[in-house]
Amino acid sequence: MEDDISDFSRPQMYLFGCTLKSDKREFRVDIDDDDAEQQLSLKAVCLGAEAEDKFHMVEVEGLTYDAKTTKVPLVVLKPSVLPSMNLGGFEITPPVTFRLLSGSGPVHISGQHFVSMKDSDDEEEEHNSSPVKQPANLSLGKKPPFVGF
């Protein structure tokens, strides 16, 4: 019976994707559950085949480490110059808003959405049965050897 229940002690990974276009210029990812930690890992942004040959600029709006809102350009794509961009796992914590600032799209954004349940301190101690071992040279307060060229 336990095999049917998902193991929420491990982070769950889901496919993420959204499309921005002239009639839907904004897409927001909110935090649905306060008991879950979430992370977006963006992998790629690409233009749809029907995108006009002009610049398509996508902006991302999110929070800084001190909980202030910031907006930064994510990509500027043009079919004849740069139709897609690999983001290589650009990570951002929701809430996040993607906005098509110029162009009519479609612009497709894809990646992974990681969700893990927050554990209380007592539960973490129960799940952590094996202590983390440090290398011998670090546990004695010694610096690792320098390897120079």
C-alpha cells in the first residue's frame, strides 16, 4: 500500500513550460503551498515557427535575497539571428513572472519545477540516520593541499 504514496521526503521534479504571445504576454508562477519549497530550473527559451522576424524580448520578475522585487531581461530572440537560447539550468525561486516586452511571439519557455516539502527539525533528525563524514584532512583543521600549475 505504501508503494502507491509518493515519497515527499525527496524533492519532486515536474516538467515546466509556458508560452508567451500577443494575447497572453505574461505568465506567473506563484507559491501554492507554504509547506513546500519550490525552485524553477529554466532550460531553454525558443521562438515558435510562426514568430515574426523581429526582436522578441522576455523579462523575468522575481525577488532578490532581501525580498525586493526586481526585473531583468531573460532573453532577446529574433528568428533570423537567434531563434532559441539554452539557459543551462537558470534557477529562480517563485513567485516569478515572465513577461513578453516586445514582439508578438510565440515564445516558449521550458524547464523543471522542483517541489520539496518542508520538514520540521524533529522530522529531519529522524530522516537523517547517517552522519555526514568530512575528509580526514579537513576534520583535523588542515587545509587541502594546493595543486598548482
